[in-house]
Amino acid sequence: MDFFEELRWRGMLKDSTPGVEEAFKAGKVTAYIGFDPTAPSMTIGNYVQIMLLTLLQKSGHQPVVLMGGATGRIGDPSGKDKERQLKSFEELDSNLQHQVKQMEKFLNFTEGDNKAILANNLDFYKEMNILDFLRDVGKTLTVNYMMSKDSVKNRLETGLSFTEFSYQLLQAYDFQMLFKEYGCTVQMGGSDQWGNITSGTEFIRRNLSEKAFAVTTPLLTKADGTKFGKSESGNIWLDPEKTTPYQFYQFWINADDRDSPTFMRYFTLKSKEEVEALEKEYADNPRGLKAILAEELTRRVHSDEDFEAVLKVSELMFNKKVDSEMVKQLDLKTLNAIAKEIPSYQVPKSTLDGQINILDLLTEQTDILESKSAAKRAIKNNAISINKVKATSEDITVSSADLIHDRFLFLDNGKKNKMIIEAV
RNA sequence: GGGGGUGCGCCGCAGUUGGAGAGGCGGGAUGGACUGUAAAUCCAUUGUUUCGGCUGAGUAGGUUCGAAUCCUACCACCCCCA
């Protein structure tokens, strides 16, 4: 199965320019996706695009990762209804480096004749002055053409700075540069990038009289209509420092059953036959299917060891048979492993020497809950457990005697929010 | 530049002849029950507090026994005209 067919059955194909399918069939194609370093880590939203490159490389084509060292300084108006806040150069640089490191985990940059190429569009512009830009880049497209793009049209009412308006010129010129330097003929991206990508194919047609192609993926939406990639507590990052492997795993486990078919296609590297066989096998066990997905992704994005650890912790935390007595029997090694995975809070040991009120523990010593009222509410609603014992009254106190191994305290807020408090 | 409108809890709306606001509806969110750590459904909660209160209708003043409501200035956003 070739790359294009692969995208099609996975449902990852939204639009493409004519001729691209033939181009992929004809031989090795070099294709790129751009990533602006607006955050210190990639999210699972970005991961859709990484999967595109992964699948591309797997089918023998050559991926190019273009980091937006320059475009990140400008801000892409696509899909945004407001002008962006500019980020400092230092922040962008450090973000870029983190993201490159993450990329290296998913693509092969070192071996083979289709090893991935890393480029930074800052290199295209840092020697360029404003006159060069206006003559060589700006002259290619008319303002009329640029204004017809959705990303611009949608902002005409609310406002769009010249800076963001110019973004599509940069992205278009990027494509032209990559075409010249690496023979890169395809740019891929999310469907919100369609306008910017086609500006690029237009550049190549006008300035180089060559043909280049665009491929976009549909915007991934969840069954409940909320934005993909966010949990209640925020973004799901690929960086274990920002989203622990446990939280990452839980994200997939907690996904809506109805999203499983989409997620299976978007995020696993399994073949069509394997996916379809699994779906048949797990038709009556949607949780099992999600577990398979969660496992594959946790192993790939984090590591085998992380997955093993996460699985152990998850089973322990969610096993209903685990009661107060059992958690007290846990050995120190296991506890330390758990503390690494689930959100943990450090509390000075001295504060636990006396009796500390549960409300103070929840609000003042930690920021598990934002106010005393919220803490009282949670207790009233039967949400809080300490060491697997429900807190039944707001007068309950905690002391060092409750600590397991003189160090840890399990705290649940609701069914899913498991935390550990560590006395230091 | 001129004219008009809007501004309250996480969000969107109601609500005014000036009469008790922690306060209606809808959504969201959180918790609980049932399940499966899913969905749907149902229930509860949704400013804060030392449980006495305190704070609260864009901001700052003013009128008044009493202001979300009336007046003045300013700020922000929206609409119309130029």
C-alpha cells in the first residue's frame, strides 16, 4: 500500500492538489511539515503531523521537518480569531531546541537514503533585508490573492496586523526554498494550513515554473465536540516533565469509546488488517481496544519502561480491591515509582508533626483545591479520600502517624484524580 | 471626527417606573449514583470566610433613606455615519 492510500484508509486525508497521488506512486518523494516553536513541547495535537511524517518515512519517502525559527517570530493567523502575543527570541530558541529533541525520537534522521532532514527557516531569512523581502518574496503574490485566504478573510472584521498578514508569504517562501535545496515537492499540514500551503505551490509555480503539491489532514475533533488534545487539566504534552507518562496513558484510557476508530487510525502504526482485526476482536470490549491504543502510544512516545511502570501504577490506583490496608503494605520502591507518575505534592514534615486539618492540607499546604469552600464542598460531595479512606467530615485531621513509610499519603479527589503527598 | 449601544459569577443571556441581590435561565465545569476509569441518564455543587460575616454589576466619583437601575468623567468592546 502506498503512502497516499495509507492516508486515505486512515482517514487522514482532507484535501490534496491534483497529481500528488501519482507523484507518490512514481517514486521517492520529499515532503515537509512546518512546526512553529510556540510552546516548549509538542502536544498530541502536533503528534498527528508527526505521524504523517512517520508514515511517510515508513513508506520509503523522505520527510523534512521545518522548524519555524523565523515564522514563530511572526505568528500564524490561521485558525486564530485574535492577534497573537509575540514570544521572545530566547523563549522561541529554547522551545525550538526542545521540540527538535522530541522530533528525533520519532523520525530517523541518521540512516538510509530517506533519512529525515531538519531545517530551520530562520536560516532563510536572517541574511535577508526588508528590500530583498519586498522584491523577491512580496512581489510574487498580489494582496488580492492573499486576502482571499480564509485565515485572512476571517480576521478582516476583528483585525489583523501587517505582521500576521505577511505570514503566508514566509511560509510560501519556505516551501520554495525547500524545493530548491532539497527537491521537496510536497507540503503537508492540518487543514487550517491549506491556504498557506497553496500559497507555497503558487510561489514555486511562478518563481521556479515547477509543480509542487499540497496535502492536508482533517481537523481532529472528538465525539463530544470538544477540542482534541486537551484534557480538563490542559494540554497533553509529549514532554514527560509536563505530562507524565501516567497522565498520558490515562488520557487515552479515558477517551470516548466513539473516538476509538479515529484514534486507532490516526495514532497506531498497525496495518489496516491489524486494526480491522483488533476492532472485530474487541467489538464487545471497547476498553480493551483503548488499552491497546494507550499502550502503543505510551511505549512509543515515552518508553517501554515507562509503560510498564504506568501500567502497574494504574492497576494499583484503580483496582477497587486495593484498600487502606493494602496501600499501607506497599514497599518504598513502589511508592517512589508511584510518586513519580501521579501528581505529587511536597509538604514539610514539620507541618504534619501536629494535627493538621484536612482543609488546610488541601488548600494551604497544597493547591489541590483552590479555596476552603471548594474543599468543604468536595468533602460534602464525598470526593476526598485519604489513604483510600473517604473523608467524611471537614474536621478530620492528618498527622505524621498517617504517613506510609513515614513519607507518603495517598489522596484522591474524585474517582480519577489521584495524588500523592510526600512529607519532606 | 460625529452618533448610538453594551459592560454583573467560568461563558452566553434575562431582569430596571430606584426598593432586600450572593442573585433567575441556559451552557460549561466539578463531585456523586449506575456502569467500564467510556457514553447516556439521574442527583448535587458551582464568590469567599476564622461560619460572626466579608466582598460583589467595567473604573472613579456623585444624587438618594436606598443605586445593577439615575447623573458625570474615564476605560474597553460593538454598531452606524464621516
